[in-house]
Amino acid sequence: MFQEAFVTSEEFGQDLEHVEVLQKKFDEFQKDLQNHEDKVGTLHDLHFGKMGLNACV
């Protein structure tokens, strides 16, 4: 849930310190996503395969 809230947030930061905190959170999120890339790919394939849609990659 936290990651979804983070990804959908439109918060841009109020000062340099806040921007740096947001950048660190984003970097951690990106690292987690890379660590689970195989699972994300499988879910992507299942979704678009069952829907019969062309995936935009």
C-alpha cells in the first residue's frame, strides 16, 4: 500500500531537504521494483495475455 501511495503522489517537495528525502524514497522504490522485475513481468504477461491486448512496453 505504501508503494502505491508513493507512486501516485503528486508531491514535488517544498525545499531542497524535502526533495532529497523524496528522491531517496524514489530510489528505494526503484530498487525494489528492479528486485521484483520478474514478478512484475509475469503479472504484465498474464494481464495482457488474458485480455488479448497489445502491451505498450
